[in-house]
Amino acid sequence: MKKRNWIALFVLSLTLAMTVVGCGKTVSDDIGKTRTANDLEITVTNVEMKDSNNDKKQMAQIDFSIKNIGKEESGAGAGDFVIETEDGKKHQVYGLNANNFGDAIAAGKTLKGSGFYEIPANQKEFTVLYQPVSEETTEKIEWTITVPSK
């Protein structure tokens, strides 16, 4: 009888541990990961979902950290990134938000800022694509983001 209790306790404990680990994953592993293109080390540092003025949409605030590892000044901004939603549609930076970042980055320096992107509501996941406006990049870099709750 004692052996049965230990086995039942072990199975119950294992099930509980797996449930807790599964429920705790609310964001993708790509948040915090650094990708490199055009002599820039780009990291998506945080993602927050906010309400939009349109009930059928939501606002994604994406925080970036961009380090210039090149020898010359470079530029980066929220307009260099596009959001691709689950339906395959691409969403440009939300231009009506004055808090979108963008600036020149001296060699060896880091620029931090947020970009705002309006996407359809009820998205479970989206992809952040680096598509610079002013330069051609031969390297395709992207981050897969699991939408965090508001």
C-alpha cells in the first residue's frame, strides 16, 4: 500500500510541475535575443500590449536596444521594423504616436527606444521583421513574439 501512495504522489507532483511550467510561459524566447545586420546588434528587450482607439485592434509597444558595432555612424528607428501578424499581413509603424524612436547612432554607441504598431486584436503571436528604410540588408532577421496579456 505504501508503494502505491509514493507512486501516486510522484505522478501527482510531476503533473503539477509540468502544469506550472506550461502556464508560466507567457512570452516568446525571442524577447531578449540579439540579432545582427548592417553593423547593428538589435535586441527586442520588451513587448507590451496596449489598447487602441479602434476596438478591433491593439497597440504593440516594442522596446529595442540597438548597438552600432560598425566604424561609422549609422541610423535606426521604429520605421525600420515591420510587424507580420498570423494572417501574413504586414503592419508598419503607427505614425500617429510621437513616442516612436529614431536617431543616428555613433560607432560603438547604443540607442534605446520604443516603436508602436497597431495590429488586429486577438493575435496570439506575431513576427518582428527588420526591414530598414534607407539601406538594403542581405541578412533577414526576425523575432517571433508570443503576445503577452495586457
